[in-house]
Amino acid sequence: MESTPAAAVRPMNGGDGRHSYTKNSDFQRKAIDASKELIRKAISEKLDIEILSSSSIFKLADLGCSVGPNTFFSVQNIIDAVELKCQIQEKAIKLPEFLVFFSDQTLNDFNQLFQSLPPERPYFASGLPGSFHSRLFPSAFLHFVHSSYALHFLSGFPKEMEDKSSPAWNQGRINHSNASDEVVRCYEAQFSKDLENFLDARAQELVDGGLMGLIIPGRSHGTPHSQVFGNNVIELIGSCLVDMANKGIVSYEKIDSFNFPWYFSSLEQVESIVHRTGFFSIETMESFPQVQPELEMLAYTARAAFEGIIETHFGHEIIDDLFILFEEKLKESSSFYETGECTNLFILLKRIVTM
């Protein structure tokens, strides 16, 4: 499958202002908090003692770290669990030093990230810009990889989605949730390709027996894409864009050529991809519900996450009006919170030992 890069994919809003991700990421933080015990249990039961005893430096990476503070909570959860693992061993294991790599796209606001680093952190910190769909680290280098609320974003789209004569041309829509089967298949194929590339790169970078903990917004098996809360949010933004096109503020052609770059997979889809690549064993795989953001905060949460994506395609001048309209429509949609599943997938993978 040949793909075109999703030029609209951009990092979360930087800085620490009113519309920044720093100030508007409590929704994503709840997933990290909910998975804290899963991470602790995973490290307690699945992290090999040999990994801890064979190196004086424990190297971990948070991929798709954004600008904080959520990444700092994730990293601290992992370090606390590793320290506890060392302390409860019958034969004492010297605590390693911790080296943490915070990684995200090159346009990520790393200045904001490092300005907000915890001053009393128990680790050395480093930043690494780049796409996690390709190699970022040397071979057999990392002991633990973490990623939260990042892998559902797509790196591109199949080229047939750019062809106006193709059944996959998504005219009048900006998402796949109420689109044709051809459009849905394109989204699914791109997600599979992206995750395969991600797993291939991490397989080369993790030591044998290294662990990878992933939190991915998803959906239950059999849940239609049109009944996923996140997709409903994008559908509402799409209706705002159509209203603006009706007023001549944006063009219909701009809407027709824009596809929002994310996909909500099921555990079964992820499991199939992991088995197909053959690099990892699945140690834990489960889903857990996500608490939806409060209605009055949803417009801010959405803007902090999506502004860069939308601005790249439609221009900066529409952003304020778009999200004012989005907030108005949210208030009018009393059933918005009653329809739409909000689910996270937690997957713990272990690098299969190579001979």
C-alpha cells in the first residue's frame, strides 16, 4: 500500500497559555492514572531480573511525550515500579541510574517540556525529536518503551484517498466514522501499516526481554466507528466546518481534501498486528473505560490537541471562530455525552529473545 504523508499531523499546542496542551490535558492524564497499577503489575511480574542486574543504567523512552506534564507522571510511575522491583528481591539488586528519553515530532515544543521538568527528578533527561514510525535509537539500547495517546494518530493516508474518482474519496466528510466502507478500509490499512513500522523499529531498539507499555485510545470489538466518542467529537468539528463553508469562510474543496488523521482500533486488531510482525510476545492486553472530559472543558481539550492539525490545512484565521462555533454546538447537543464509547487499550509487550 502506497501512502501519502499526512501533512496535517502536528504536535499538541505548545507553551503554557490558555489553549496549550500543558493547561488542557487532564483528559489524557486520567488514562495515565488509570493505568498506573497496570504498569506497576507489569514491571513486577514481567520485567526480567537479568535486565536489572546486567546494567547500571536503566534506559527508558516515552514516545509521543508532547510538552508535559503527563509524560513526567508516566515516567515516574515506571521508575517507581522498577525501584520497587529491585527492593523486593530476595537477593538485593543495586538500584540502577535512570536515563529517560522524551521523544516527539521535531515541531514539538521541547523548550516548554524541559522548562517544566520536575526539579527533584530521580533520572537524567534527554530529548529526542523524530517520528516513532522509524528508528530513533541504537540497536538493543532501551530497556522499556512507553507511549500513551499517540499511536492512534496516523502518519499518512493511502493515495487513493486523494483521487476524486476513487470510492475512497471522502467528499463532504473529514473522518471515517460515517464514511463508506472503502474509506474505513483505508484508515484501517494505514493504522496497520503505522503500527507495524512502529513495532519493527522498537524491536531493533529494545534489548531482548525488554518491555513496552502502550496506552492507545480504542474501541470495543464490534463497536461501530460512529459510536466512538472521539469520532463523534471530530464529526461535530466537521459539521462546524461545513457551516463555515456555507457562509463562504472556508471552501468545500478544502473540506473534501481533509481527512482527520486518527483511527480507533480494537484489541483484536492490535493483537493481529503484533502476531503478524512476530517481534513481541503479548504479556498483557486489556481495555478500560476512559472518563470523558467535562462538557465545559471539551472545547479547550480539543483545541489544544487538534489546533495544529486543522490550522495546517485550513489556515490560522479560522481557528478562533471554529472553536467558538464548536463550543456552541456542544452546548446544544445534550445527547452528545450519552452516545459514544470512550475506551482505552492497554498492551504490554515483551521483546522476544533473539538467537
